[in-house]
Amino acid sequence: MTDPVDSHRSNFIRQIIEEDLAAGRHRRIATRFPPEPNGYLHIGHAKSICLNFGLAQDYPGTCNLRFDDTNPHKEDVEFVDSIQADVRWLGYDWGDRRYFASDYFEQLYGFAIELIQKGLAYVCDLEAEELRAYRGTLTEPGRESPGRNRSIAENLDLFQRMRAGEFPDGARSLRARIDMASPNINLRDPVLYRIRHGVIHHQTGTLWCLYPTYDYTHPISDALECITHSICTLEFEDHRPLYDWCVDNVSVPSKPRQIEFSRLNLEYTVMSKRLLTQLVTEGHVTGWDDPRMPTIAGLRRRGYSAAAIRDFCERIGVTKADNRVEMALLESAIRDDLDATAPRRMAVLRPLKVVIENIPEGQVEQMAAGNHPKDAALGTREVPFAREIYIDRNDFAEQPPKGFKRLVPGGEVRLRNAYVIRCDQVIKNAHGEVTELRATADLQTLGRNPEGRKVGGVIHWVSAAHAVPCEVRLYDRLFSVPVPGAGGGDFLADINPEALTVVTDSLAEPALAGVAPGERYQFEREGYFVADPDSTAARPVFNLTVGLRDTWGKAQR
Ligand code: ATP
Ligand code: MG
């Protein structure tokens, strides 16, 4: 884990940029965020977004949004749209600098011709299987493809015919002519172009049957956009020589510098788009925006704010060290944000009726309740109090465990924002289950302690006649182990079956009627909640964003 203190703000990438600016290598910096539109963005992408857009804000510069769309069969406009919405929601703006790698397909084709003319690329006839065998291994050098020594004229002819659609998928490829004996396998004549018939590209339609590889497209796209610092994750470190080879050998207007940092891994979830896609398509979650998902859309629906996600990205810092961040670190960033900003409300998740016998039927008293204990600017509201109220079942115990500070038979408890009550009678049904309590309120205790007695506990409540029926969705971690699928098992087997508990008969105080989706509250003593888009005017639906304390692995409430 990275140290959140020393990584704050300054990091090795900032140092490189500051040196480059000081040495006059650049006057302004240019970065880019380059997602492939083959899934929704996740919290790992947020780290990259905050880094790239954040640098452009801090050093004056620009950050482009570029879709790396070289692999059309997995890509879709749904993902193009969701990625733009998520980057915007996170608070970043690419201005008019939205690009697609496919915007450069014609130029990339021209650069491939340039490479062929320089003797630096050739058409290879090996099929995928053979190509792999010829590449060699870490200990054995590769073997030269029979096509490697073709004449420039023959290569130009074949390449043009590949574009014209004369050859089937996989029959031929265009390869860079670098070094089959290189210890770096990425330099053993990597494939630059492959043939793909019959796919409809979301941007270029059926214009092309020839698609450039990522390793060829990415550096040239960066160079065409005059990116100064091309920041990517560590797995591309071994690709950097190829990145440099590409920009060194074609006539691009700039030479960007690739810098690698370690990707974010988070405990109790997965971040690979392949696995996230599987969770969605196989129905293990309700969609990309399921609040259990680590996607930006899922976290947003879960109630996370953009500010809290940015704060988290700041806290984890940027290094080259492999790391797996504890979920508790993300949750504490969210909790800190919501503690400061979320208005307080009372909602009873599992209602138990209490009749306060010394309050006359029909009487309603409006209790003033502060919206935030530390921020008076958030004001107050009125909470109606009457003879029949509901408290949470968990706040009453007939046989209390040791240290239980809530309501017990014959005992007293304070109702938050109202009176101290005493439980006089416990009513049960034929199965022996508690169905109702009878109580007496001490009417001298509004805003002050009862004389001569100590009342330990405070519990929340709602007035029966005024309560708003609502659904509450209690979310927990999607997986029950820190590293799903570790040890070679199927990651699906590690899904936490208790990651979602739906409570359909909860009751909220009337101030929560008609909440708009996205509004966030603290339900006192329960946790932070957000109104879900499934809410209707008559029936709000609330998602648990995060509990009040870190209780993972400890007994719940
Ligand atoms: P996958 O490998 O699961 O398909 P990806 O990382 O290739 O996902 P991209 O759409 O290519 O997904 O990522 C866009 C950018 O976000 C890249 O620059 C990538 O390095 C960065 N990125 C992706 N995942 C993470 C992560 N977990 N932490 C930090 N940056 C990430
Ligand atoms: Mg990628």
C-alpha cells in the first residue's frame, strides 16, 4: 500500500513534468485519457482520469479524451456515451478535444506505407498459430517469417490488396521489421495490421477490413495529438521500446514520452473489464450501474460523490509500486465526505410499533430537529411526534446482551429529538414474537435530562401516522474475499451472497417524502443513504452508501 501522506500531491510524474518544464523541453503539457470503449469506466480508470486531467489543470496544459477504438468487435457506442458521461460527472472537461483513434485510420495506413518503403515493415503470411510458434520464448530467440525478406514493391502490392479485401481474416498480417532475436518479445516483429472482415465499426462502419493493432495505433495517435507525457499503467513498460520505435520511424509531428505508473487494485472487487463484463452479461448484477459494481456508474448510484472519488484518488497517490488498496480506504474517503455534507434524517429500517399511552390520540407535536450536528447552516426541520411511533426492532431486546443501551422491558431510552420513554408492556403474537410495545413518555425531558436518573441510550423513531413507506437496499462488498478468484478458483464462487439485502417495509420521516434520485442523507444511527432512480413519488427507494463506521468483519450493528 502506498502511504497516503507522502504521496499527497507530489509524485514522480509531477517531478518529471517539472523537470521538463524547467529545462524548457515544453512550455505547456498535453496529456490524454485513452479508454477503449469496450465497457464502463471503473474506479481504476478514475485514478487515471484524475491523474491525466489533474496534471493538465495544475501545470497549465490540456488533456484529450481519446477513444482507443482499434478492436471493433468488443466496442459499442453505449460505452462511448457512458465514458463521456462518467468523465464529465467526475468533474473533468476535454473541451473540443474528443478524438477517436479511428479518426487516424487513414493516416495510420499512410505511415504503414512509409514503414514498408523504409524496409521497416512487411506482409507476413503466417497464420496466428504459426506466428506464435515463430515468435520464440523468453529463453529462445524467434525465427524469421518467410515473408520477412520480400521486396518493398511486393509488400506494397500485398498491403494494398489486404486493404482492398482480397484476403480472408488471418491469412496475412503486416508486421514491423525489428529484431526476431530481441530479448524483448514485443520487438520480435510485432503485428501492426490484421484483417477483419464483416465487422461494423461504431465509428467507421464497414470502410475498413484492415485494423491497426493497439501497439501501433497508440503511440502514433499520441504523437499526432502532440501529447507530451503519455501516461499509462505498468504492464506497458515492456512495450515502451516499441512505442518509441513507432514514433521514431514515421513522420509524426512530435515525440511523446511514455511514463508508467501502477494500476489501482482494490480489495473485495474486480477491476478487469473482462470480468466486469461477465458479471453484467451473465446477470450476477443488475447492470453496469449496479451499486455493487466498482464502476463509476455503480458508485454514483451507490451514493458516492465525485468529490469523494477524487479525494480517494488523491489519497492513494501515484507510484510504480504494485499495490492492492484496502476497501476501507475508499470507504473512509466517502464517509468523510458524507459526514460533512449529508443532512441527517430518521428512518426505521425494521419497524416495531410503540404506543405511548400518556400521549392523547390525535395529538401531534412538531419537534425541531437539527439537520447537521456540526453545520448549523444546514438548518432545522420539524419532525412530527404522536402517540403511535415506530422504532427499529434492533433497538429493543427482551433479554438484552451485556452493555445493551437501548430499550428493554421496564427500562428507559431517549427518543432522538423528543422525550425519554419507558417500556411498560411487551405484546406478542401467537408465535411469541414481539409485535408491539406500550410505553410512557416523561414529558419533562424535552431537551433536558430527567431528574435524578441516567438514561444511557438514544434511539431514532418515526411517527406512525406520518411515516413514508420506503424500500431500503442494504449493500455490502460484492465479493467476500479480498482477492476474488485467488488460488485459481472461479471468481464467481467468491461473490458475496449477502452483498444485497432488500428491506421492503421500512419507514422514513415525512421530510423524506418526494426525494429526488441522487439526494444523499445520513439516516441517524444507520448509515449514509442515497435515493435511487427507482424511487417514485409515493415510494422512495434508498441505497446504503456506506455504514457510519468500518464494521466489515465485525458483528453488524
Ligand atoms: P482491461 O485491461 O481490463 O481491458 P484497460 O486497463 O485496458 O482494461 P482501458 O480502457 O484501455 O482499459 O483503460 C484506459 C486507461 O485507464 C488506460 O490508460 C489504463 O492504463 C487506465 N487504467 C485502466 N485500469 C486502471 C487501473 N486499475 N488503475 C489505473 N489506471 C487504469
Ligand atoms: Mg487497455
